[in-house]
Amino acid sequence: MRLEGDTFELSGARQTYRQLALIAPAMLLMAGLNVLGSALAGAAGVAPIMGGSTS
């Protein structure tokens, strides 16, 4: 009975780790795209302002 409980907990932990392994890269990718998008939007927003003020 004890062994069954342990193996069940182990399989549950494995399932959790598997889900984390699938979710984590997606979250990192989304965060990276978000940062990249913000940087590009910032650059695109700043460039016309700088261009307008210098010209």
C-alpha cells in the first residue's frame, strides 16, 4: 500500500514536471517576444519623433 502511494506520487510529480517542461519554454518564448515587441515598438515610436525633431 505504501509503495503504491509512493509510485502514485512519483507519477504525479512526473506529470507535473512534464507539464512544466511544456509550459516553461512557451512562457519564455512569449516573454521574449513581448520584450522584443516592446523594444521594436519603442524604437519605432522614438525614431519618427527623433527624425521629426532633427529635420
